[in-house]
Amino acid sequence: MDKYSSIINSEKFSKLSLNTTTYSKSLIHWENLLNYLIVVASPINKTIDKNTLQLIRSTYEAMLLNFPYLENYHIDFALFEYKLGHLSRFHKIFKNALHIHNKRSLVLWVSYLRTCNEIVIDQKQLFKKYEDAEQYIGLHYHSGVFWEMYLEQLKQRCQTKQRYFIVLRKVLEIPLHSFSTFYALWMNYIDEIKDLSELTLFINKDDLSKKLKIDRDHSGRRGPYLRDAKKAIKKFTKELYMVIQLQVMERYNLFESKLSTQYYTTAENLVSDNEIRTWLKYLDYTIELGIPELCYINFQRALIALSNTDIIWIKYAYWLIDIVENTTMAKIILMRGMELSLEKIKIIHILCTLLISLDEMHTLDNLLQGLNLLYENDIESCKDFKLFWDYIQFQIFIANSAALSRYEQTPSKVIPDYLLKKIQKRLIANGKRDDKNSMITHLMSLQSKKNLSFIEKEIFKYVVENCQDDYLNEGLFWQSYCNLILLDTDRPLDQRRDQIVKNIWPQIPRNEETLDVVKEFARIYFPQYIDQLNM
């Protein structure tokens, strides 16, 4: 029996793979399965058989589909392919992982570039990758390790020092946790200056002249002049150092020191409320700084740690909509949040509203259909009433938008049959009165001359005939029923009165709580018949 057959036919594999199917959102079962496969498939080298290789790949892919923010497993997967000599797959896995993280994962970039240093021979190609990384994670508070790698490659691969010092100069102005490392480098290089001509490696000629009053082409005694120039540059550097130090310490003391979770956390290990509050304050602080790229970085950092809660997804989306005015990116963030957050209702509500504003009805319809499938076509049994009712309202909106023409102002059928059945089921089942009252109030707002009889028959009469709990004791229900008939201006007033007094009132339960509400209606419109509402 070959290795692949021995693996898939083993009792342990069957048990571990069954666990991942049964508990697909439990990370430990995926880790157990993957670790088992790596061990039994060892040694991992180019002689690994095709079927076993594909089994390990599919396990990585399924795991990362369920847990897309597991940065270290994206790295493990890529390095697994690298070890086998599959360089194109190595690059593809990292690029996909970076895309998932909006290209703002410091961990992914550092790991990717560290390997690229070894395998990318072409200097332009390598530095293009570093430039891309700089764009996305250069302002990260902990990006010192990235800048050290970048500077080291510039030092090794560039024939001149100019590019190296341009990058180092740039780093000095970024509030990094390890900022002092780069200032120490800078100071050492100043000490090594041997000639005035080297000064422009540190500061451009105009700034030397205007800000520091240093003439690179000084014609007098150059030795003493150079010493004074170096002192002036050091003084300027120390002043900048103090400014950056204050910024770094402020961020560290207020926020960074209080963030113990810098990695993806599963739903089984939720982050503390204190840490969530710290992230929210940190994001407010970052937004106040008005540096968009830093906001993107810190939002992504917060998402990695807090992707199971809705609060960061929502804050990120509102920032994109209100400040950046990037509704496309906001839509992407909300859709990803709907997938990963345990708390979905607020995200779904904002997303649906955004899709309507963008006139993306097809996307909205797909979203709602997916939501219905999530509840196995039984969303009316969903315990979260707000989620259910948002679903219904948006579906009604879509259905009516599609039905309207330029000549018709109101569709003849206000609620499609498939939605009507869901509403009816929810109204007659055991449930909270407040929830049912919300439904009745909204359904009343949909009435028009064309659909009034439809609402009476399919909503009010249906509930009266089929109600399974004590909702018929709710006065608001009967008051709404009476108002519906009263507003039917196609019928004479005496017919409407008879319908209410002779047909509806006799069906009302004779208890004080219910009758008191209906009597208020009677006192206003039919005071002469109020005695018929006595118990």
C-alpha cells in the first residue's frame, strides 16, 4: 500500500478529518489534522507523491478558507511549496495572502521579502517588492524589522550610497518602536564623514544652505568647517529625535503597551473588553492624526485581532464612507465582515443600505438569498428578530423596485408570495408582542388603495384565524385592523363603520387590556357605538 492510501485509510485520519467537518470553525481540529499529515508525509521533499501533496495542499486551503487571517499558516503553506521547489506557487500563495489582508500585514511582508532576498536575483524586481511593501506597511509601528531588511539589501546590492541614505533619512521621520536603532546608525554615519561633499548624502544642498547655513563648497579651511558642519547636523538630528521620541512614547504609553494580542484570535478565545476599548481609542487617535495610510494599517491590525466582533468592521466601513469617500472599499470590508464576524446583524444592515445607495440591487438580492440559505430557507425561525425583519424589508424593497415602471407608482402586490409566507409564519408563531407590533406597524405603512384588501386578508384575517399564542390580546393589533378598514376610502363610511363595528369588534377578546386600546379608537371615530366594546 502506498503512503497516500495508508494515510486516508487510517483510523486516525478518518477521525481527524471528521472533526474538521463537524467542527469547521474550531481551529484546533484543523491544526491536528495538518500536523498529522505533515508528520506522516515526512520527509517533505521533492520525492513526495502527487496524491499526498494534493491532500496537504487541500487541507491548507480549506483551513485558510475558514480562517483567512491566520497569517502564520499562510506563511507555512508558502514555505511548504518553497521547500518543494515550487517557486511560482510560493509567490502565488503570498500574493493571495497579502490580498486577503489588504496588503497591510507586516508579518506576511517580512516573511515574503526575507525569502525573496534569497531567490530574486534581479535587483529591480526585488526593490520593486520593497517599494510596494513600504507603501502598505512602512508606517506600521513595529515595521523596524522591515526597514532594517530594506536597508541591508540596499547596502549589499547598490553600488552607490545615495539610495541607502534616501531610505534611511525617510525612516528617521517615522514613529517606530525601534526608532533609536536608525538614529544610532545615522549618527555613526555622520561621524564617518570625511569630506564636505558627503554632506548631501544626509541633507540636500538647499536645506544645508538655508536651514543649517552650511556651504558644501566652502573655500576656506575645510577641516574645522567640516567639524562644525557635523555638529550642526547632529544638533538638527537630535532635535528631530526628540520629536519622534515623543510621538513614539505617546503611542506606546496610550495604546501599544496595552495591546497584548497582535495576531488572529479565534471565536473560542475572544479578546478582552479592555483591549477592544484600547483599539477603538487607538483608531480614533489615528483618524485624528489625518494620515490615511496609517489609518489603513491600524484598521487592518485591529481586524486581525478582532475579526470576530462587528465593532471594528463597522468603524472601518464608516471611516471609508464618511472620510475617505471610498464606498467600493467599504462594501468589500462589510462583505468580509459579514463572513468573519460572529455578530452580523449590524454589518448586514449597513451593507444593505450601502448597496441600495449604490443601486447594486443584484448584489443586494444575492446577499439576502445567501442569508436565507444560511438559515436553510427558514429565516422566519431565526431567533434574532432584527435580522429577520431587516431581511424581509430589504426583500420587499427589491421586489417592489423591480416591479415598478415609469407609469405605475405602486405595485399591485406589495409582498411577494414567498415573503408573505415567512411573515405569516412569524406572526402566528409564539413570539414577543413587541416584535409582532413592529411587523404590523410596518405592514400598515405599505397600504394603498390597490393592496388594502390584500393586507386585510393575508395579514389581519390570517392572524385572527391562525394565531398560536396570545397575540390576539394585543390592543395595537386590533386598533391597526380598525384603522386599515377606516382608511379604505373606496367604500362609503357607513360600510366601513359596519365592517368595524359588526365584524371586527365582536372578534376582539373581552379583556380590559385589549379593549382599552380599541376604545380610544372608538371614542374618536364611533363614540355612539362604544358600548358595544363593553366586557
